[in-house]
Amino acid sequence: MKMNKKLLGLLGTGHAITDINQGALPVILTFFPHLSQLQVGAAMLAFNLSSSVIQPLFGIFSDRFKAAWLIPVGCLFAGLGMAFTGFTGGYDPLLLAALISGLGVAAYHPEGSKFARFASGERKASGMSLFSVGGNFGFAAGPVLAGLFYKLAGPHGTAGFLVLGGIMALLLWINLPAIVRTQTADRMPVAAAVRHTFSKKTPGDIGKTLIPVFLLVLVIIMRSWTHLGIVTFLPQYYVRYLHHTNTYAATVTSLFLLAGAFGTLVGGPLADRWGLKTMIMLSMALLVPLLYLLGHLTGSWLILIVALAGFTIISTFAVTVVLGQELLPHNVGLASGLTLGFGIGMGGVGTTLLGWVADHWGLPAAFHAMIIFPVIGLLLTLLLPGREELSRRNKETTSS
């Protein structure tokens, strides 16, 4: 089956409009100067609990039922919740608005990534990179749009996110029949997949199936703590520590995310060539010196390091999704929920911890603390299956 670039482009654009809301929230939080850094981190945690941590539940639902309608509905609710943030009168309503937006994000990703896999043909990593880059561009555009909407209409300018989400949701709904037609035989109901995975297997065999998935999720969590830590505290660092404007901080944050979008386009094809595990290891290793420099440079050099860090850390987003789907080939919705959702969503826990560090020792200390995350991620990646082992696993799955 050949790659369907048209549908990948549509799903990727929907991914972009959905993830604009994720990128916008950290900058929107700078519009509330009375919030402590701990409250900022907690707000990000609330968003990530609803947008990502519960994604495996949407993934299970996706594998069990025909739920392609979640694609347009998720996009709509993501914009609806973010639009409400500018109309809240206190911290609790702000958290509720973030939770609503997060639920929309959670609904979109498992179904969107599943059908992106179907539309990718044989070039799974390359196809998933096209889908993922949409989310990266959306994430990158979020801070700029948040600043633009605020400049045009003040806090109520967040209504612009509902306009974007509504238009995209309509386009996705109109094209839903074409999206559904890409579905292949990869799908297997959850109950059947469980029987397929665990019937007639020893505890050791079951461990060989589950342990790599567990390790991969831990690697993604370490990457997410780093990624979301930078996205959350980089604008705070520029506004409160380096004394730049909100607009300047939003631009630098968008640079980080935009560089990551190009990293995704490069990372997918490289993973198809070098192997999924190799690409993840390279990214984790490069992050260590980049994070060290991030906390010690200023001016143009800092901007360069920000861009390189974004390119490096986000280059493996599509790679880890494909690796998860390879480890759980009969439940790609669940695999997507774990890799795009739960693993990434746990980044909210990291932002809360880093917010506590920043409140006690300053924002530069938060960047210094991040260095430990890719170190742990690199060590865990060494334990993941490589290309040859994945090929052997797939042959055993096919023959069983």
C-alpha cells in the first residue's frame, strides 16, 4: 500500500489545529501575573491530565469501537476549552477550561494517529512524521497566536481558538468517509488482541511483550519532562528573569517548537534508515550538552541553543509512536494513547516539580535540574529492542 499524502496532510493539519491549544496555554498563563510558578506548573499538569494521561482510555475505546468521529469532535473541543480561558474570572475556572480543552486533545490523538498509520503504507516512520509534524507546527504556532489574539482583543481574544477549531472540525467531518476507508486489517478488538497476545504463553513470554512497552513509556516520560519543562518555563524565564516582553518570549518559545517540527521531518526518515532505537538514543545523548548550555548562555547564542534543543528533542516524537505501534501491532489505538498520550502527558508532573524548584532556587535552577531527565532516558533506551529484534517479534506475531 502506497502512502496517501493527501489524507496524511488532512490529518496532520487537524493535528496542527488541535495542538495549537497545547502550545498556547503556557503563554496564556503569562497573562496572569499573580500566579506563582507552582500554580503555573499545576495548571499545565491539569491540562496534561486531561489531554494526555487519559489518552490510553480513548485508545482502548478506539480499538474496541468504530470511533473515527472523535477526530472532528476532539478538534472542536480542544479549541472550545482554550477559548474559555480568556473569559475565566479566577484560577479554578481557568483550570476547568484547560481540562475541557485537554479532553478534546485526548480524543483526537489516538484516532488521528491510528488512521495516519493506515495511510502511511509501508513507510510507517516517514508517514507518522508527516502526521506528527502537523502537531509540532501547531504547537509552535500556539504561543504566537496566543500573543497575537491577546494583542488584538485582550484576554477575550482566546475566542479565536474556537474559530480555528470549528472550521477544522467541519473539514474533518466532511472528509471522514475518505479517512475511514484507509483502515486496514491491523485493527483487532481489545479482547481478541489480549487473547492473541497472552494465550498459550508463559509468564516469561508475557514479560517480553510488556516490559519493552513499559520501558518505552518511561523513556517518553523523561523526554516529556524535558520538553514540557522547556515549553512551560522558557517564556517565564524570558519575561521574569531576562526581562523581555511577553511577545518576545512567545516568539522564542515558538522558535523552539518550530525547530522541533523540522526535527520531526528529519527524524522519521532517519529512523526508517538507521532504526527506531538508534534515533532515540542519538536524541537523548545530544540533549545533555544542549540543556547545560541552555542554562549558561544569553543573547543570540541562547536563541541558537533553544532552536537546536527543539530540533533534537522533538525529532523522536513520531519515532516513539511507531515503536509503540510495532510493539503492540494489533492495538495501534492503545499504543498511540500510551506514546502520544500517557507518556507525553506525564510531562505535567515534571512541570510541577520544576515549578517547585524554580520557586525555591530560581528559574535557571529549573533548567539545570532538567539535565538528569535525558540521562535517565538514554540509559532506559539501551534496554529497548533494536531493529533485528523487532523484525523477529513481528515474524513470530504473524506466524502465531
